[in-house]
Amino acid sequence: LAFIATYQISSSSAFFHFMHLVYILGAATLIFLLLRELGSNKLLAFFAGFLLLVHPFNNEVANYISAFPEVWYVIFMLLAALFYAKHRRGFLPITRDKNLLLAFLFYFLGLLTKETAFLFPAVALALDVFVFRLPFKNLFKAREITKYAVFGVLFVVYLAMRVLALGGIPEPKPFYQFTAFERVYFFFDLLGK
């Protein structure tokens, strides 16, 4: 959808690159906001967001227009984590529930963007245990189990959508018909050339 929306404004490759940089700047801003929400000082949060902008590991995502899904995946996962953190820090039940619903929404949008978003419940669990110091016994209360179960239900809904879109579960096709020994041999043989 980001491709279509950008194309509707301008089909120029320069505009696509500009919008891509805007999205990456948005991701860096979300890193800053998330770290501030988690209690980091402003300087550390600023440098973490700045690192996303300048570090060479990010050049492929920044340089190639076709990397829109990766940037949107990062944006959706950061938004999910931000609203999950706001849910944990919220004082009013209505605000906490609203933030949790937004975390669920951005988790699902992340799944639709890139399948590796299925790992977000593990991130939420790590936030609960290591950042918010939720006692281990509280993780097994009905409200907490229900919360994690909603993540699971959203993943199952995504899988059902995926199966329907693909017309069934695709058969795994071997990438190569080589044995493990042949793969290792050819790896080193080709590496040396």
C-alpha cells in the first residue's frame, strides 16, 4: 500500500527515495520515543535513534526502494512495542486498554507486512519480565494469559489469511537436490573462486 500511495503522489524514483527516507526518519523517531517510554535518558534515546540513521548496516534498507516492507515492519513493531509499554505504564484502565488494543493492531499490521513479526509476543514477554519487572507468578494470571492468547489468535488469523491467499499450504520444495556434504563442499569451492 505504501508503494501505491507514493505512486499516486508521484511516480518519480527521487520521490520514492525521499518518502523512503521519511519512513526511516519516522522509525528513528519511534526508537527515541520507545526508549524514552521505557525510561532511558534523552541522550541515550537520541543516540539510539541516530544510530539507525547513520550506521552502515542499514544502507540496504535505506538505498533500495524495494525495501519498503522492511521499513514498515520496523515501524509497526516499534509502534506495537511503544503502545505495549504505554499499556504497562498507564494509570487509567481505559487508557491502558486503548494502548493494548493499539499494540494488537500494530502487531497484526506488522504480521501483514513481514512474517517475522510473529516474534513480537516474545518481545512483549521480555518487556514484562526484564523492563517492567512483572513477578513471574503474575504472568500466569488470567488477564496476562488472555493478553498473550490474543497475540496467538491474531497470528492464527494471519495464518488463515495466508493459507487462503496461497490456495492451501504450499509443499516445501527443495532448493537444491544436493546432499549436505555436497552443499558444504560447493560452498567452500565457490567461496575460493
